[in-house]
Amino acid sequence: MTTLITNIKELLQVRETSVSKVSGPEMAILPTIKNAFLILKDNLIHDFGSMENLPEIKADKVIDATGKIVLPSWCDSHTHIVYAGNREQEFVDRINGFTYEEIANRGGGILNSAKKLNETTEDEIYEQSKVRLEEVMHLGTGAVEIKSGYGLTIEGEMKMLRVIKKLDQNYPITIKATFLGAHAFPLHYKDNKSGYIDEIINQMIPEIAQNNLADYVDVFCETGYFSVEETEKIMQAGIESGLSPKIHVNQFNSIGGIQAGIKYKALSVDHLEIMKAEDIEALKNTETMPVALPSCSYFLSIPYTPAREMIKAGLPLALATDFNPGSTPSGNMNFVVATACIKMKMTPEEAINAATINGAYAMGISETHGSITKGKKANLILTKPISSYYQIPYAFGSNLIESVFIEGEILK
Ligand code: NIG
Ligand code: FE
């Protein structure tokens, strides 16, 4: 099956040779072709260029994209899409003055979601989660990382990871799975934290790795959750079982999580709302991708990741949603890109790079996703007619997407 898209007003994120990520000043450069064509063959990008050089080809389908923009679909490298129920009551409690921390301390928060998850059947969790997955696909996400972490028991964690696997099998979108047993301490381990760490290391990780249920291991490294020392132990155990770390750090406090992630060659360190100068310094010249989650900052009214300082220091930055029931009940990458521009002062070029190629890097798929490059997956966004790509962050509340291609096919 060959699809030819013609007269594309502007084709974004065109990379002749595959780059794995862009950093510092390179983030401001978004290579594009104006008045372009794009050829998809089966599930891959086959060819592209300027309309003047359109080769003679027999296409099964021709799409005229006059006035419209094409870009690679979003790569959302950090989500918790698989969960049960919601936490709308806590949302109202926060409006009434309680903090996220206070709600967590009285048994709400992650433990509230864990209770709901363990009371819900696997089929029902799948049904609830697939609605969210379908929604984000229609919002232009073509690859997504999904974490466990609301089970906090071996059965609950395995149940979540099986749901993630089933979503991966039933949907064309690329899914990477992350084991986040170290998301919070379950109540019955409140006074025996090392007991839970032992369970994670000696039971959960080996069982999950043996059943091939996860690609990555995550830890919520934060005051009141997992210490740096505990985080290091869990990362080490994950690595020994073939799971690279991608960790939650610096959401509320800077306690050395970034340095620990770097020490264990974490693929990404995520959140980064609270950054000290030494945290930025530590990330220089490493292969670890910093990931910002601006819709979490928005929803919780906490600081935004200091993107300008980080980019000025030469670092790369990726953007992701953090879609979860507590801190970010939204998986809209368009909103993330807009919020990064509006609140973090990223330029549209930087934000689009952060949500495509750098997002792909942060989930280990930049060889196949994140740019318009021959041989990469034909996962694309085709916009409605728009004046320029600045509209994507500018018109922050509008849906500018006309269609989404995943593996070369238009999403129905
Ligand atoms: O990334 N911070 C840790 N985990 C999630 C929130 C989890 C929850 O509140 O359910 C996050 O923000
Ligand atoms: Fe998260």
C-alpha cells in the first residue's frame, strides 16, 4: 500500500540522516520543507521532498494537503494511562486548600488509586484504559510509554503490566512498558519499608522480567517516597534483570535523584520542577534525557521545569504528559507543547523537537520514531489548514488535527 501526500504547506522535523536527540542550541532548529510531498509505503516513510522533485509514482491513495502541515506524531515518553476510576474528589479537595502532599499523607493520592486498582478486574481496567489510549491517539500521539505503579502488590503490578501488554497487542501505536512498583509504600509496609524494597527486588522484578512484561524500571525518588539509596538499589536490580531506569525525580524536592539516575545511566530523569544549579551541571555530557511534564505543573500549580536554563546549559529536553489520575488527568500532547511555550518560554521549534525526537529518545525508540526520515514509522499528524506551525502552541485550546496516521494508516 503506497500513500502519496502532496502540496504539504510545510513538512516539519525532516531529518535526512537519523539523529537520536537534539540538545542546547540545536533544539531551536526545526528542519522543514515547504510545499512538500511525502510518500508512505506500508507502515514506513518511503520518500519525501519538495513538490518540484516529486517523482513519478503509482500510489494507491493520494491526499492533497494544500494549506496543511504534516509532522511526526507526538512521542509521549511518560504516562500512567492504565489506572482504575479517578481522583476527582481529591481535585476538589485541592481547590478547597489541601495540598497534594496532605492528601497523600491521609491515605489518598497514589494509595487511593492503588486501592481502586486492586479492587478492579483486569478486564475492567483494560476497558477503562483503552478509552484513554484511543483518545490520545486521536490527539496525535503515535508512541507512548505506560507505567505500572498503582498495584503495589505483585498481583496488582503484574495485572497492570498485562493490561499494558494487551493494549500493545491490540493497538497499532508503539507502547513501551515501565515497572513502577516503587511508586509509593503500600500501607501494610508503612513500618517496614525495607520489606517492600526486598519484595520489589527479590520478587517483583525477577517475575516481571521473566514474563517479559516491562522494558524499563522506574522509582518515585522523593522525600516521603523512595530515598536516593533505595532508588539506587532498585535501579541496580532492574538493570541486572535487563530493565533500564527511567525515574521520577525533583518533583517537589532536589535530593540527589538526578545524580543517582546518571550514575545508573538512566535513559531519562523526569519531572524536574525543582532544579538546583548542581542538578543542571550533573546532566551535562550525559546520555540521560531530562523530561519535563508541564501539564503536571499546570494541574498541581507547582513550578515549571526551568527549560531556558537547561537549554542554555546545552542540555536536551523532552516533553511528555504524565497522564495519570492524580497529578495530570490529561494526555493531550498539543496542550503540553503549548504550555511549554507559554509557561516555560520554549520556542515552538524547541517544543516540537522536545515532543518528537527527544520524546522518542526518552523511550528508546528514536531509531524508528520522532522525525520524518526514510525508513522510520509512518506515524504522522496532518493538520487542518493553518497559517503556520506557530498555530500549534498559539491556538492552545483548539484541536488543529485533521487526521492522524499510525503505521501508514489513517486513524478512524
Ligand atoms: O508522575 N509523582 C509521582 N507519580 C505521578 C503521580 C501519581 C499520582 O498522583 O497518582 C506523577 O505525577
Ligand atoms: Fe509520572
